[in-house]
Amino acid sequence: MIIMASALPTFTKIGKVIRLNRHGCTNRPFYHIVVQKTTDNQDGPVIEQVGSFDAMPNNKNEKLVALNFERIQYWLSQGAGLSDPVAQLLGLSGFLPNHPRTLIQAWKNRREPPRERKIEAIKGIAPPLDNPKI
């Protein structure tokens, strides 16, 4: 079966991206998850805010994320792209598969199990010196 090239669905990029938009103070970042044009910078005009992300852990050591999955799904169906940090957040939330960078970071953060140390028993008498000049 031969399919003509014109019969294949064509997806045109709409030039939109879902990314983090930084707000907050110097030492207290807070991010809005927004839809913007790819050509706009971070402070450019926002089409729609679809979530928020508080990067500073609270007193229970939690980083808070709020996402509007319906609107994110709508923009993804329209052909909008994802920035890497937003793709990681959506992967951790279970909306998308885990981002490879998340797995790499988890691998780097793992800890080795504590090793057993063999310590010789300390006795009251020092061992004889190998070098008699000392």
C-alpha cells in the first residue's frame, strides 16, 4: 500500500511553548507555568498561565506545584512545545513519561550504603618500631 505524501497528516508548529516564567524576589524564586510565543523572552507577553511552581521547599520540605492539565493538554494538542524544566515537572506529576534528565539526576543523588570498617583492636603496648633510628 502506497500512501501519497499529501494524504499524511501535516503538523505545523504554532510557535508556542510552555515554559517557566520567573517571579518573586532575588532569593525567593516563584515560577508561573505559562504559554508564550517561542520568539518572546521570559518577560514577554503571556498568552495563558497554566500552572505555578514554588521552587523553595516549605517547612515540610515540599516544593508545591499547581497544574491545569486540561489546558496543558489543549496546548500540546495544538502543537505547543515544552521546555525541559516543565517536561520534568509533568513527568514527575505522571502526566507525561519521566524525562531522562530526572532519571539521571536521581542516579547522581543516590547514596552508597555505609561500608563496614575493620578497626584493629587497640592494645596498651605500641608495636615495635621497624626503623631503630627513630
